[in-house]
Amino acid sequence: MLKYSIWIVLLLTISGIIFWREKASIQENVIIEQLDMNSKMDFNISYTLNTSGFPNRLDTAVKKLKIKERNTGNEFAANKILVMSLIYDSDKTILSIAPPLRLMINDNILEIPSGKLQVSISIEKQKNAPTFTLHGKNLIARIDGKDLLTVKNLIFATRFAEGLNSKHQEIFIKIHDLYLTRLGRDVRNKTKTLAFDFNFSNFPIEELTLATIPFLEKTISESVFTTTGTLEIINTNLDLKNDLRVLPLKFKEFLISSQTHR
């Protein structure tokens, strides 16, 4: 009797390992396919891939990710991206992103050197539509080695609106302690809290010409048509009247600077 019990346990263990390995292979192949898809668009891509988490989790670590455009030398680099899911629930995926993150366009460098970033993507089965949540803590953003802004806590969440078609999306943004440091303003200036609703179509996105940036063209072309949402910033030195005019222009200049070298 003991002999048969041992064989049953051994068989179940081997079956579990095979099943987990198959699920891990599927997740790894999805990641590889996404990266390979972009490598066919004049990019050189390098990284290492490893999956752990047996028996009930799939934790695929993408380390030393580097994506470089062949013609211009523009480059994106990430230290580590951990793609996590449960073996029994394929409708939810969590990405833990470990800085530093670095985007270089010509001689301009946008960098997030420290902090924590976590992305959660889940599928609403009734709508077959994804929801997206990004949570960031203790973030610093730099341009060309100089601090641009700091954020203590960030929540960015999207979902498709109830009762509306799939072309309408809702966005919720909440930020604690957002301080601009590169617009000649002392961060010790009197802080305030901002909150407002917004409503826009694709037009403002197109104005930033994000579709010209590698990897974003397909995403922008298939993006939702209208978006409504709320933005709340608790404790900031942001000047809503002036800064919201300046920052998009500065960001646009940074993003499209590579076009002059194509």
C-alpha cells in the first residue's frame, strides 16, 4: 500500500512540474513574441529571461533589457521587469519594474533612476476589455542628468466606462507630493492641492506626435477615441495655469528630437 502511495505522489509531482513548465513556457513565449515583433522594426534587442514561482506562480524576470534603434542609436534600457501571474488565473498580470529606466533620444536622456513601479493588467470577462493600474512610489524623473520632478506616490488607473461602447475609457489619476524642480522654482514654495475633471478625444495625444516614437505607433493608432477622467494632486508646487502649457511642449520637443536626424 505504501509503495502505491509513493508512486501516486511521485506521479502527481511529475505531472505538476510538467504542467507548470508548460504554463511558464507559454508566458515566456508571449513575452518573446512581443519583443521579437519589435525587433523586426529596425531594432536590436537584448535581454535575459528566467521564470520561477513553482508550483502556483509564474514569475518571469526580464533582466538587462535594452532596445536600440539601428538607424539612429536611440535606446531604451530597463534594469529588471518582473512579469507575474497565477498559474490558475491568466486574466490578471502584474509587472514589477525596477529602476533605473533610461530612454535616450540622440543626446537627450530621460531617466527614472530610483523608486518603485508596479503595473496591474486584468481582463473583465464580461466585456473582454482590459483594465490598467499603475502604482509608483518615491519616483524621480531626470532629463540629461538634472532632476525634473519628484513624486512620492502615484496611482494611474483606467477602465472602460460602464454602459458605453469600447471606444470610451475612464482614467483616474491621484498623485501625492509632486514637485517640479527644473522650471526655476524652489520646491519649498507654498504647496497646494489640485483636483479637476477632464474630457478629451485623441486630438491632444496626436498633438504630442507620440505615434512617431518606436513601439507607440500601433498603440496610438488603436487607442480609444474619447477619454474622461479625474486628476487629483495632493501637495504640489505645480502652477496649473503656466506649467501645463510648458511641460507638454518640452516633452514633445524631447520626444520628436530624433526626427531631425532621420
